Amino acid sequence: MPTISRFLGIIIAMYWNGHSPLHFHAKYGEYKITVDINTGVV
């Protein structure tokens, strides 16, 4: 998965041609979330 940004140990990544809805992934240590870009819902 392509990394968009790294800061304070947080990795933000996104597939450019991924499935809908548009979203990105964030990872911090063992924690992982997916965030919907249109709504901001985690």
C-alpha cells in the first residue's frame, strides 16, 4: 500500500485505484483504522 505520509510514528496510506467508498488507512503501532474521505467516518 503506497504511503502518503509518516509523522510521529503514524503511517497514512491509500490505494489510488481502490474500491469505493474513497478511504485511507492509518496505522500506529498495533492500531489500524480506515477513514472514509467523504464523511470522515472512522
